[in-house]
Amino acid sequence: MVDWLEQHVPGLDVNRAAVLFGAATHDIGKTVHVAELSGPGSAHEEAGRELLLAHGFSPALARFAGTHASWTAPGVTVEDLLVSTADKVWKNKRVPELEDLVVTRLTQASGRERWEEYLALDDLLGGIGDGADHRLAFQAAFPVSA
């Protein structure tokens, strides 16, 4: 997503390293709340943020563990939106409200029409989502018991 974004909207200021860190660590709290590895729950969000802070990561990076499910909160950055979108589309789950927020940021930065940005993002996310069944089947092949 970040590679695409850098090419598609080069004028959008995005902290690439922060997005990659957030994408890699947003669910780290599931090591504390292992039932949430295969079931629903949100306890891992604050636990992940606290875990990262306790291990010396900055609040600016640790926030992704807590914000990846709260994209409507005040002060949400484009980096937060990208981590949240990646989290969803990895499973081929599409969230129109979230994607609309991303399209708004793309439109503001590019100056293109909203429909153009929607179609471009939709194409990207559809391509990423296409591999979800394989990824999820691989993950399910290694169950974790609580």
C-alpha cells in the first residue's frame, strides 16, 4: 500500500517507516490476549500499546496497537488510516467508512476527483484482498490454544 501511495500521490506526506511499523506490530497485544488470535475482542489493543511502551518504543509508534480499530477518533493521521486499512484488507474485509476517510485524504493531496481516487484505491485493495483466502488458510493451519 505504501509503495502504491508513494507513486500514486507523491504529494501526500506519509511516514513510511511508521506505517510499516504499525502494520507489523498493531496486533502485538494478542500475545497477551491469545484468545483474540482466533476470536473476537479488543483487549489486545491497549495491551499492545502498553507492551510496546514498556519495551521502549515511542508513543508515536506504540499508538498503532491502540488506534488500528478506532479510525474515527480525533487526531487520526493518514498513517493510522493506512494501518487500519491494511489490517482489514489483509483479510479481504472492506470497510466503506474507513476507505472513505482514505479517499478523502487522497483527494485532498492529489487534487483529483473523488471518484478517480475511489476507483484507484478500490483496484489496489481488491488486488490485495484477492490473496486473503490463502493467507487465512495458512494462518488457520497453525492454531494457538489459550
